[in-house]
Amino acid sequence: MTHQEISYYRLAAQKLLEKNHNSPQQIVHHLGAMQAQDYAMAKWAIGSRCNATEKEIEEAVNSAKIIRTHILRPTWHFVSAEDIYWMLDISAPQVKKFTAAAGKKYGYDAKKLDQANSKIAKLLARNNHLTRDEIMQELDIKKTSSADFLSAAIMMNAELDGLVCNGRMKGKQITYALLEERVLKPKSKLTKEEGLAKLALKYFESHGPATLLDFSWWSGFPPTTCKNAVNAIELQLNSVAIENQTYYFGNQLSDEDNFRESVHFLPAFDEILISYKTREASILVEYQAKAFTNNGIFKPIILENGKVIGTWKRTIKKEYAKIETDFFNETQKHKKEVLFKGIKAFENYLETKIIIE
């Protein structure tokens, strides 16, 4: 298997090769957790993998079929309702180390965070969906630059404790709601070992071929923990060695004969790049600085046959959306016309006209 073949197989595993009849929540469930700090772009990460419009994806989020919360790593993710509780059970203890440190920096130890949780629970009871500012006002935390970091730590701690998750959007503002009022809590729980094995299988089936370090990066767990999880499911995985690296993937890997020419305009922070520790299979090293920075800022990318060939950005106008492109290499006009056909899916998703500049 070559790096080019890896990039093809990842397209298939991540549901990017063919438009399918999966619902938005089925896409999220398949991928496990999809990074979602940029809410507008994160919705397109789902939309690029199914036929849903932006409005349909928003409805799935507003109705709690898809949960947007902090999980795995200290950043926003989309998680399906059926996965939220077991995933929180295994990942929350490690991510809470960050919130505990942040809270302590601003005078909130574990006891004060628990007290904040009690107040938040009363505020949000009976499906009362409030913005972070509204909650902080009730907690008597004034809006300042330092308080902004404190409020983020308080709400992230409440998410990781399984108390809150996203509520319905208020216009363009996100809200919080009680998780147990949005998603029924399961009667049984997985052990930590069972949960880690389930997470590993989900990752390699939806992101493979990928390495142990890729899984460690995506999940936030140390390599030793990840190795134990992989050992527990090794009979359910295939593997191949490339340049002294072992790549794992699911048993349902697509037949290479099914691959076809493809172009994708993908969002910033898309799983096709961000879910791997090293990204040479999808983007040449000399172009990486043009697609993402060392401090973790990712741009929207243009993918041709699994390889990143440029970046793009959108500007939403009243009557249309404007798309600007930046290709890494000089691209002939007739080639651009072929590539721009890949933006048609985005036009359908937005349900508005696209103008390319």
C-alpha cells in the first residue's frame, strides 16, 4: 500500500467518495467525534458527506440528534446522541485536567466548580436553554477578558461532568441545556477498557488506514493506553506496514477498483486532515504551511483525488455565496473549470447561488 492508496482508502472510510443516503446523525455516529469549534464550517464537514442541507443539519443539532460539546480533547466536537454518554465516561477524566487547571487559575477549585454546577442545573431545569453570558450573569460573574476564560472553564467542566450540552440556537448564539433533558441516559455503562476498545474500533473503521499515534492524537489518550485498546480489537482490524509504520484499518475496506476521480471543497478543521498526527498521505510537506499553522489553525482545503491542492474561503452575501480559491500550483483555466464542479455540492448544501472568484 502506498501513501496515494492510503489517501484513497481514507476518502472511502470517511464517507467522502460517494454521496449516500446517511442522515447527518449517522455520519457523526460513523466518524465518532468530529471537531467542531468553527460551527459554520463544522456543519459543512457533515454536509460534505451526505445529501443534507445546512438547515437539515442545524435541525439535527437543535433537536439533539447531534450533540455539540467538549469531548476527547479540550475543543468542541460533534457527537451523536447514542455515543455521548459512553464517550464522556472514558474521556472526561483526562480532559477535566485542563478545566481544573484553568478554573484554579481564576480562583475556582473543584469545590467551587461543583457549586457552579448546582446553580447551572437549577437555571437550566425544565428545558430552559440559556447562552453562556446569560448563565454567567446569573452566577454573578462579570463580563471581562479574564472572566471569559473562567466562564469557558466553568461551562466546559459542566459539559465534561455530563451536566450540560448544546441547547437550541438563539439566532446565531449557542445556548446550553441539561444533557439528561435532551438525551436519555442509558441504563448500563461500559468499563473503561470496553469504552476504549469501542473508541479504537470506531476510529480505525472510519479513519483508517491510520497509525497508533494517529489514534492517540485524535482520541487524546497516551500511546500506551491506545496500544492496549488496539490489542483488544486486533482480530477485528487489518493492518499493513509502510516505511516501518503500521497502519490499521477496518475489515470493510472499500475495493480499490471502486475509486474514481474526485474533487472536494472541504471545511477548515475537517477530519480528513485534523484527525491524523502526520498528514503526508493527504498533503505534501512543502504545502502544509499553506493549509494549517503550527499552532493548530486549519484552512478550508481543496482536495483532488485525496490530495490537498489548494485552499478556499467563502463569503456569505444576501443573494449568493462568494468563493475565493488559492491553488498551490499554477492551474490552467480548463482544469479549474473541472475542479470547480466540486463546489456544486456546497451550492446544494447552502441552497443558494455560488459565485467563484
